[in-house]
Amino acid sequence: MFATRTDRHHWTLSSSKMPLQLPGVPVLDQCCCCCSLRWGTTVLAWLAMIGAVLQLIFVSYDVSTLVDPSSTHNHTAANVTLDHVMYAVEQEFLVTMLVVLVLEMIVTALLLYGIIWRRPKFMLPYLMLSLLTLVFTFFSTIFYGVIETTFHVALGLVTIFIGLLVIALLAYFWTVIYSYYRQLEETIDVKYQRQVNATTPYCSNEHV
């Protein structure tokens, strides 16, 4: 007994869809209790793009104005090594920031493309990168907040509190985008099922 051409077509359609499903993550129906998910996701995507572009401009300016200590003559032999180390660290940090911002712009552009043309797979890079960023930001906030409490308890607690509030807001925005991604995947899945049902006969004895 072998699969018919229709059966193989059905298997291809159903197995080609592997949406991102995270257990425990809620799927929202609206954004901010009054807006559609598509509208909210579009606004968030454009804000993310504008923010990445502005940061890229500022970081590029900092790179262009970075002064090599070797080109100045107002330093002494005692601090020349420290100046070069600080210059190298700052230069490496800014270059890393440029790479990260360019990557962020690329995945945000893919997100916008996926939203506009209703292609959920193009939204996946942004969702995955943003999720990793949220996890990293959460642990960084706790880490630096705890260190801050060793010097000033109140300041450290305020740092943790404000950081967690910002993370909670960003997590909500991520959930809005994730919910719209799931909505698009479900819509496409329904269309695929209709296509399969339209092309599958009620009874077929065709064998290969």
C-alpha cells in the first residue's frame, strides 16, 4: 500500500507548517484593550525601526568623534598605557553596538515585511532576537541591581524596581507581536486545510 499523490500533497501542506508555540505564553486578542493586533504590531515595529535608526546615528557619530590617544600630545608616559586601553575598549564597544544595531534593523525590516504582506515566518527572527534580549536584560538588571545594593541599598532597589517595570512593558509588547504572529499562522493554516479539503476526494482507490 503506497500513498497516493493526493496523500503526499496533504502531508506536504500539513508538515510544512511549524509555527512558534511557546507553552505558558498567553495569546492576546487585542493590543492595549482597544486596538487590533495588526495595528498594534505595526506601530511597535515602526517604533522599533525608528529607535534603531536613531541609535545607529548616535553611535556612528560617537565612532567618528573617537580620538586616538596616539594623535594627542597632552598625555604623559605614566597614563599612556591606560589611555590606549580605554580607547581600545571604547572602540570595540561602539563597533559591537553598530553590528547589533544593524542586525536589529534587519530583523525589524523583516518584521515589517511579515506584517504588511502577512508572512508570519518573516516575523520569527525578530521574535527570537527580542526574546533573547528580554532574558539577557532581566538577568542583567538583577545582577547590577544586587551589586548596586552593596553600595547603596535604596538606589539598588530602585534600579531593580524600575528595570523590572521596563522589562514587563517590553514583555507585553513582545506578547502583542507574538499574538499577531500566531493569529497569522492560524489564518494560513485554515486556508491550507480548505485547499486540502478541496483537492482531496471523498474516496480514492488510486495507488502508486
